[in-house]
Amino acid sequence: MGEKMSHYSVYKTRISNITTDFLKQAIKSLANHINAEIVNEVSDWYGNKHKVVIGLKNINLPRGIGFGVSKDGVLTVDGDSYGQWNEFNRIKALAQNYIKACKVAQNAMALNPASRVTTKVQEKAVVLEVCV
């Protein structure tokens, strides 16, 4: 039969101008919303460990998904989706949406410090409400 096709990958996203501190803050907040564990390494199908700036694990994503920031400030997503495709892709999309929402909230607060920000997390979407 077919062989296992595990492949650890690092994906560059279109999200830029973020710092490592901002990334860590956003992913920690997301973890609270989705009841995920924060980790600093993820593994591939074969059990090899890979260090990440910050990562998430849950029951459906036992090897985890990692996040980082490239030298030019672009969000990267790290991991091996083999055997956990659905959850890996869901968290990959959700994290990107959450980080974008955090950037919008940060900008709103900078423009009007009295703003109230509410964030709701859905399957792959993030609903951000800013009240000025």
C-alpha cells in the first residue's frame, strides 16, 4: 500500500509587520478562546521535535502547530499536517484571522484608548466588535 507522506513545512503568510511579542500575546489569547495548550515545540509524524516561537496543541492536533515571525516581520506557520489535516488547516486559518483581528483592535485602541473591544472565536472566523 501507500507510504506515509509526512512533511514538516514552514509556510509564509500574507500577514506582515508583526513582532514576536505581538505574536506571543495573540496566540496566548487565542489559546484561551479555543482551550488549546501553549507549546514551544511541535513534532512531525515521526516524532522529531521542532522548536517554534509559540505553538498550539489540542486533542485533535496532538503534534501541534507552530508560529513564528520571519526576519522581515511576516507571520510563519510551522508543522506537519499529516494525519491531522483538518484541525491543522482550521487552526492555521483561525490563527491568521485572530492575529489580523488583534492588529485591528490594537490600531483601534491606539486611535481611541477608551474603545472597548470584544472578540468572539468561531470555527475558522473571528468576530471583532469595537465600541468607541
